Amino acid sequence: MNKHRSEKNNYKKSNKLFKSENSENFKKKYISSNDESEMQIQKRNRNRYGKDKKYRDKFKRIAYKWLHFFKVLGPGFIVMVADMDAGSVTTAAVSGAQWGYKLVLMQVILIPFLYLIQSMTSRLGCVTRKGHGELIREYYGSKWAAFSTALLFLTVFAALLTEFSGIAASGEIFNIPKIYSIGFSVLILLIVVFRGSYKKAENIALIFALSGFVFIPAAIFAHPDLHKLVFSGLIGSQPIFNKNYAFLIAANAGAVIMPWMIYYQQSATVDKNLCKNDVKLAAADTLVGSIATQLLMIAVIVMTAATLYTHHIIPSSAKAIGQSLIPLAGKYAGLLFAIGLYSSSVLAAFVVSMAFAWAAGETWGFKHSLNNKFKESKMFHFLYMALIIMAAVIVLAPNIPLVTLMVDVEAFNGFVLPIVLVFLILLAGNKKILGEHTYSKAKLAIVASIGLIMVVLGIITVLPQNWL
């Protein structure tokens, strides 16, 4: 019985083996005779699905990075475009009116300078989640923090006078009284910070920052000579030994890095709740802003080079620039210039005021966030309001020697910037603060050298031109 059962099981096994062998032989035969067999199709589909899945996953990663970048975008881009304020617009316009396309190359060279210094502030903000004033107070004492913030006030107030002068000039191009343009701007600037949300304030600031790009179509309306732009501006000879040209080089470079830019970007990074994981994207935000602000400077130079320089007109103010453009490039060019000047001036007024309000809160320890309501941070909001209103009243007052006042106070920029840069370098080179994100000595030395050049050029701009 057992023997019979054993033989039966052996028969089943051999039968299965026979079937499997025949099956394999059939498959081989079928596959060899039919290239487009069902099995081949299934295999190809599996490979295709695997590749498609791989591409989909790669696309999702790229899309996620871009989406995350737009979430991080803000502090660096806004502060960089704000650097293209009324003073910078006027400097660029005069550069184009006096020297044509020659100073375009200078704007390109300044891009890495801007990026290197400002990227340090974004890294400090992301890693430490503390503002510039707070880090100085924590590591170097409250006295040094108070001294640095007090000096910052002078540069901030001088910048505010410049911005409100630019706001007034943008309206006067089309005969709008400055009481209306300044009054409306003060209202906007006050509404922005009373929303109780950093995100809402940043979105409004981004709208003004993007509005500044109207300088580019304004330059196109001026019908620039592209051949001269390339062969005279970018790769042409530079009259660096001409004292007037050297002075304009100093004027363009000396105002590139301002003390309030360092304070604003680091504090905005903290208020936006960016962290260590955002270091690279925050640096990309700074790079995009660096390129954007210099493109706008180039647009203004091109615009005036194609019009005012060609007709030998050298303007004395932002208002004169806009009014001179209208008969030469058309009313649309003049209108776009006025809009760009207004947008950049309002944006800069917001940035410089916020820079001091944040710095004061970090230095003296009171609440200082745009995410707080007025009742939660009264001192922070009061300082911001006081700066805006005082600067507006001074610009509106008759018979005030605004130009002399601005030049005298702006002279402090050359003396305040070294103090801010020294603390920036010390903080960025401290391993206790940045850890693995600490800057190397070589990079710090490069930044120090760049800062020194900026300081020297900034001081040159406030000296009499004939000293050269």
C-alpha cells in the first residue's frame, strides 16, 4: 500500500517536472519565434513603468524644491530691490546721462559683492533664528549692541529722507503735489505693519518690489543702441583715470551695502521662521535679489544713456530725469520711470524703518515681530510710526535744505558700515554660533576686503569732487 502511494507521488512529481520543462521549452520557442510576444510586451511595460515612475519622482522632487523656494523667497529679494532706492535710481540715471553705457560693467561686477555679504546675514538668521542686534548683545555685550543700533538710526533716518524725496519727485514728474503723494504713501506704510502678520506685510512688499521692474520696459521704450551697450558698456575701454568717472564709480559702489540691509535681512529671516534646512534656499533668494537689483540699475543707466546722454542733458534731480525722458522717449517711458521711482522709494522706506524697529527690539529686549498685534508690541510699532511720520514731515516742510541735510547725514554711512561689517564677520566666523555652517577664514578675509573697498568708496562719495 505504502509502496503504491510512493509510486503515485513520484509520478505526480515527474509529471509536474515534465510539464514545467515543456512549459519552459514552449516559452523559449514562442519567444524566439514571436518578437512581439505577450511576455515581452509585459516586460517592456514593466521597464517603461519603472522609468516613468523614476521620472515622475524626479519631477516631484524638482517641483517640491521650486515650491519650497517660493516659500523661502522674500527677505533677500526684498532687501536687494530696496537697495535700488531713490538715491540709487538718481545715481544710475546721472551715470547714464554723463557717461552713456560705460558704467554698465560696474553694475555687473557688483553682483558678487552684494551676494557675498548679504548671504552671511541670511545664514546667521536661519541657523541662530536671532536678529543681528540680538546676536551682538548676546555675544559682545549690550553696550556694543546699543552703540551699533544708535549709529544705525542715523543711516536709517538719512535714507528715509531720501526715500520720501523720491516719492515726492515721482509725483511731481506729472505735477502731483507732494502733499498727496507723501500723504498716500505714509498711509500705505502704516497699514502694512498693522496687519498683525509678517506674511501679509511681505506680500505687500513683494508687490512693490516687482513693480520696480517697470524700469526695464522704460529702458526698452528709450530705444537703446545694443551695439554700444555691448561694445562700449560691457567690453569697451573704461576712463577710470577721469576724476568725474572715478567719483561716479565710488557713488555706484559705495551705496551698494548699507548698514540697514544687514539688519533687515537677518531680522526678516527670523520673523519668517526660516531654519537651518532653509540655508541654501535663503542664499538662492539673496542671489536672485542681487541679480535683480543690478539689472534694474542697468535698466536705468541704459534708459538715460539712450536719451539724456545722446542729447547732452545732465539732470540735477530725480524729478528732472523723469521730465526730461517724456519729450525724448515718450510719455510712457516717463510714466514707467515715475512708477518705478515711486515703488522703489516706498519699498525702501518700509525696509529701512523695519530695520531700525527690529534692531531696537533686539537690542533693548522688547517684543519686535510683525506677527504681533499693536497691543502686544507697542514700542516696536511706535518706533516704526515715529520714523515714517518724522521723515515725511521734514520732507514736506518748506525751505528745508534737504540736499545738504541728506549729504551730511549720509556721510555717517561710511563710518557706521565698518562697525556693522566687523560684527558680521565676527559672528559669521564663530563656530559656537554657526557650527558646521561657519565661514572659513579665507571667505571672511574676502568679505572683509570687499567691505573695506565699499567703505572707502562710500566715504569718497561725500568728499568734494575736486579732491581727486
